[in-house]
Amino acid sequence: MDKKRIRFGDYIRNKRLADPRELTMQDVADHLGVAKSYVSLIENNYKKPFDKEKLEKLAKFLKMTEEETTTMYDLASRETSEVPHDIEKTFLDDEVGGLARYALRQSKKGIFKEEDWKTFIRETEAKKKEEAKNQVKKKKQE
């Protein structure tokens, strides 16, 4: 699935249809407390994505992985032109958010380049793997 081209509604519809429970739009509507017609409008990209509470409920209902949930939040934010709600507080309020906004502005100016971002991501992923190894070691020692 090409994350750059897919729209939020298409992503949700694909996730629903791929679910082994053979979920219908009515199932989603009932779980979220909305009308089936509203789910249809969203899945067909006529309405903006659900609000953040419904997005969280939907991710759990569709048993999305962390990566799938992140993709869903990013697609929703692209269509609403808002910061993804799962990082909104950090991005807007925390000191880290200030650093992120600074880095993004430098990127927009062409000072912080794509290769810089790739290096940062590779280092972050390596750190994440190391942390996971440490957690496994710690559990074995307990």
C-alpha cells in the first residue's frame, strides 16, 4: 500500500475489508457510535477523518499495529491539515516539540536535508533496538 498516495478513507476501508472478522460499515458505525452513512462518506473520502477519540477507538477495533495506527493518524492529519493527534501535545507544548519545529523549519529552508533526516532515523532505530535488547536482558535477570 503506497502511503504517499492513499487517502484516509481508502486506508480505513482496506483495513476493514482485510479484517478476518469480515466487518461491515455497520459494524464500524456501531462501534464508534455513528451512522453507517457517515462511515460510508468517510471511507469514500467525502468527509474529513474521524475526531481523535474515534480514531483511537477505530485503531483498537480494527486491531491495528502501532505502525498501522501511526499511518492512520498521519493520513488523517494530512487531510485535516493538523498535527497528528498522537504527537500533538509533544509537538506543540514540550521542549522536544520546539526542537522538532526548529528542525522542520531548517529543513524547509534547505539547511537540514533529507540525508540528515535519514541519518537521524537510522540512529533512532538503532537506539530503539538496543533498548529492546536491554529490556530482554533485564527480564532474563529478574
